[in-house]
Amino acid sequence: MVDYSRNEKVEAYIERMTRWTSEMIELRKILFATELHEELKWGKPCYMLGDANVVMIIAFKEYCALSFLKGALLNDSEGMLVSAGENSQAARQIRFTDLKQIIEKQKILAGYIQQAIDVEKAGLKVEFKKSAELELPEELHRKFAEDAALQRAFESLTPGRQRAYVLYFSAPKQSQTRENRIEKYAQQILDGKGMND
């Protein structure tokens, strides 16, 4: 019987891996037992319900992980979920450093995955902080005062794109560097694009 849930691009991705291969294969087994289908998105194995991204398998130097795109909405009864990054509002990960951890927790992992599927089926959304809640750097306020079109374009961006810009613009310690970053991306904002579009 042909297993149509396997994606050739994901197969090739895993074959190229030099680390975490066994762990990824084991995680895929758990995911294949669900109704999710497999795609390669952003260069990583992604498991989807219809057109919605639900969970990804990601590999880093120190660990591999299941990354739940709406993980903030999951009930973390086992205390396994960690934030994907210090500024992450939605994604949560379950990290692994060896195959044994995955094998021992298969049923628990299947429960988290089913929760993520249920969240997607219910149409639940993560409530992101609004840009007004973000602390805009003074240099961006000044630029908006000079260029109302830029402010309107920025405010029409998705909350995630706004947040990415604000974090990037705010990071440097020197005001001149912040101004340079804002100048560099002004046209991209006016074009309605995020930093990585």
C-alpha cells in the first residue's frame, strides 16, 4: 500500500541531514498516525490540516524539536512546551536531545499533536500584542511625524510584521544605527512588505 502522506521533498531533506535523522524519522511516525499531511515549507518538514500549518519538525545544533505554530493555545499539562524564542508570541516547541526521549513519550507527544489539530479545527487564534502595545523607538516616531504615508503603511502591516520591524529597529544601542535601519526598510514598509518578504 502506498503511503500518500509522505512527501518526497521531506524524504530528501531528511536524507541530507547529518544529525537528528533517527529522531526526525521517529517524529514522522507519530505525525503519520494523524490526519495531517506533510509538506516542505521554509525548508523544514511541516504538517498541515488543509492549508493550515499546524506543527513542524525543526533541527538545531543542540536539539531537534516539534514546533507548534499555535503552541501558546495548547494545554501544557506535562510541562514540555518552551517558547520558540524570547519574542515569540504563538509558537511553542518540545525539544529533544536523543531518540530515547521521543520513544518514551510517544503517547504524550501524540496528545500534544492532537490538541494542536483540535485548536486548528476550532478556528482558535493567538491574540497577538497590538503594535500600540509595542514600544516604538523614538526614531520611528520621528520618521512617522515626517512621513504620514509611512505610518499608515506600517499600521496596515500584520501584527507579526510590525513586531519584527520594531524589534529590529529597537535593537541597536546607538540612535544613528536605529535611524539607518528605519531608512533602509522604509520603502519595503511602504510596499506593504515584511522584513523577509
